[in-house]
Amino acid sequence: QLQLQESGPGLVKPSETLSLTCIVTGDSITSGSYYWGWIRQPPGKGLECIGSISYSGSTFYNPSLSSRIIISMDTSKNQFSLTLGSVAAADTAVYYCAKRSSGRWDFDNWGQGTLVTVSS
Amino acid sequence: DVQMTQSPSSVSASVGDRVTITCRASQGIAGWLAWYQQKPGKAPNLLIYAASSLQSGVPSRFSGSGSGTDFTLTISSLQPEDFATYYCQQANNLPWTFGQGTKVEIK
């Protein structure tokens, strides 16, 4: 059974870089059947798509964040990562990684989420 | 970006009630709409995809309909485990966007 698990620091200082990793178990991230995404949710608020990476490594970034984000994959570790630079308090959120299946346009499998707080 | 507006923002209902949540897109999105359920402290869980297709393992009391700009999620007979927040999500245009959520509360 495919599972996703986010990992990374829970506290980041303003202006610094947030780095999160999503470890995938149960299948290969290079399987042509899957695409991988990051979604965040500020405390008490709604959901925002950050970006995604395909099984072949092509990426899409939300234009509102594109100048600050990089999504990459490490096939040797079967994981993909999010880097968000120049963070501010507004980037405080629960960050989720999720999977989309080929031919589908929704996220059908999510990690449990990790809270990242931006504070000095 | 495509704006997704859900109504109501919250609804109070009793076990056994029929509950309907609507989602309106700021422009046509064909049938590229999904619905998620989220419980406190948990990740969202996919209920409906492609506007009306029931995700595997989701109870049949959940159903979705609509196309273009107007969509609905219906819970035919509310169960205790259904008290949660529900989100719609469009996938017709990048970036994908979500509605602001509808909280279903116990009356």
C-alpha cells in the first residue's frame, strides 16, 4: 500500500529557507502512474496547491510562489522535496505531500502533514 | 486563478439529515472537480472525483453532481463520522484551487 510521509524542521526563521521531504513507500516515485504534489494549509484556513513534480521530473509551480520554490525528486531514496526560500510568517502552515494518479485530476493519497512555523 | 466559492460556510445538521453543499467556479471548469473531507488534525480525504465519481472505499451516501460552474456534494443521510469540513477543488486550470471549506456541525 502506497504511503507518504513528510519530514523536516518544525520551526524556520524569517528570511531563511524551508526544506521538506516526502518519503514514499509502497511504490516507485518514477512509476509512470503517479504525479507528486505539495499542498499547504495555514492554521484555521483553507488549502493551497504549491506545486507538483511528475514521475519524469517535470515540474509545475504555483505562480504566486514560483520565484521562491523548487520541487525536486531523489529517485535513489524514493522521495521528493520542497524548498521554499525567503520565508515569512505568512508561510506558517501545515504542509502536505500528496499523490495524483495518471489520468486523474485529484489527490487520492496524502501524507499526514507537518506543521512548519516561521518565527524568530 | 479560478476562484472556488462554497456555500454555506457552515451548516448545522442532525444524524440522518440530508446535507447539500454547493461549489461555484469563477469560470467554467467542465467536470474537473473533486470533493474532500477533512477532520481536525488530519489530512484531507478524497470523496468524489470528476464531479460525480465516487472514490473507492467511500460510502455511497456521498454523491456529487454538476458541470461547468456549479457543483454540489450531497450526503444523503448524515452519520456521526461525517461531521467534518468539506472542500471542493478544481483541476481545469493551473494552479489547481480549492474552495474555502464548509464545516458540517452537529445540531
